[in-house]
Amino acid sequence: MALSSSKAGSASEVGVGGAVPRAKTPSNGKIGRASAPYLLILPSILFAFWIIGYPIYDMANMSVHAVNRFGKTAAFNDFANYQRLFSHQLFIGCLIRTLVWTVFVVGGTVLLSVPIALILNEKFFGRTLARIIIMLPWAVSLTMTGIVWRWSLNGQFGMVNATLSNFGLQDTPVEWLATSTTAFPILIAIGILVSIPFTVTVILGGLSSLQADVFEAAKIDGATAWQRFRYLTLPLIRPFLNIVLVLNFIYVFNSFPLIWVMTQGDPANSTDILVTWLYKLAFRYGELGIASALSIVMFAILLALTMVYAALAMRNERSTA
């Protein structure tokens, strides 16, 4: 009976055109393996969303409400915080100064880090010591670096004035951080100095991953050092340059300790960037509503510029692929 019923069941599956295959359904094991990666990263995604998303929501909520100096929100104020922010006499100046600070520090860092990384990638006596010396500024916190440079640039007993006087390069002491014409360029130079170690490390990692055979073949074919750098090294380390550009842009745009320790945005707000002015608005003047609006504006600027740069980088990679 079992045999006959089995034959009947198999016969019922045969149609006019022949045998009809049964629909295959994925097994529970395959479904579990496919969903396992998503389940494993789900806690991290939820935690990151809570850590990042909630402060953004809180800032956005405060930016459209009246807020007292203790952080308590009141009624909706028709975006009055944004109106006060955009009409503030310091906003445009701080915005332009922030862009100048970011572009010059990031650009100067990359321009100096590439040749330094190329030199440190070569084999020579004392290379390990040279790499350690380059990495030393990275081991010191920005606050400590700012304190050391502030005392070194002191107009009365600073090391810079003493050194210049000993070499006969100046007669009277200079208050380096007391005037806007010297303070902001000095901050940019120190910003480049403290950003070089990280950038050199990333570029060195990219150079270490390159195949030496390609460069040997190009050298045998008669390519000059500049041609090898332009047509081989630079295109091959472009992904690493993209990384340092994006990360340095974010870090420098939000850089607070160095400027705050050295000048606190003075003299007369001439060295203030958006993040230092934000700190003053929130914790010195108690303008938490305007400070919240400024936080959202800064977040929007960073997000927009990062997305634009990422889109351009992806387009260049697709065009060169």
C-alpha cells in the first residue's frame, strides 16, 4: 500500500509537458546563516545610534525652542535662535576663519606629510629613530602642546623671543599671540605640526603596501623619479590620501583644545573659529539656544562637505577602474 501511494503521489506531479519540479524553499539553516551578520552588528548599530542620534535630536530640539541658561526648554520660538545666529556680528567672521583654518591646516599637513612619508619609506641608517621622532608630537596631548607653545611664544620671557634675540634677529620682544596678524598664522602652523604624525602614519601604511617590482620595472624602462611618483606612487596611494583628507578635515574643523589653550579666541575674537565661539556662547554667555543652533549648522556643514567629497572620490575611483 505504501508503494502504491508513493507511485500515485509521484504520478500526480507529472503533467502534460513532463515532470513539474517542486519549488525549493531555503532551509532554516541557510536563513540563519544569512541573517547572522545583521543580528551580530545590530547591538552596535543601536548603541551607535543612541550615542550619536540622541545628542543630535536633543540639539535640534533645543535649537528651535527658547532655552534658559540652565538648559530648560520652553515654547517653540519660530526658529528665532537661527535668526539670531545668522544675524550675529561674529558669525560670518568665525565661519570664514574656520574655513581658512581647516583648508590651510589640512592642505599644509598633506603637502608636508607626503614627502616626509616618502623619505621615511626609504631604507637608510637611523630610519627607525627618524620615525620615532616624527611620531613624538602624536604622543603628546593637544592641551599639553598648546601650553608649551603658549609659554614659548610669551612676549616677555618666551623661548622664541629669547632665541631670536640671541641670534640678533630682533631687538625688541614681540607679543606673538597678542595681535591678530601673527596669532592666527602661528596657530595654523602649530595645527599643521600636530597633524603631521597621524597623516604620515597613514601614508606610510599605504607606501608599505606597494609592490617594489612595479617601481623597479619603471626604473629600468627609464622613468624618472618624478614620473614614478606622478604616475605610480600618487595614484596607488590615493585611497590613503582620501582617508587622511576626510579624517583631518573633520578633526581640524572641530579642533578645540589648541586654539582655546593658546588664545581662547582672542585678541578680540580674531582667532575664534566656530567651535571656540560655540563654547563661549554656551558656557560663558549662557546662550544655549544660539549655541544649539550653531551646533546643528556645524553638523550640517561637515555632513554636506563629507558627502560631497565622498561622492567625488567614488566617481574618480569608478572612472579610473
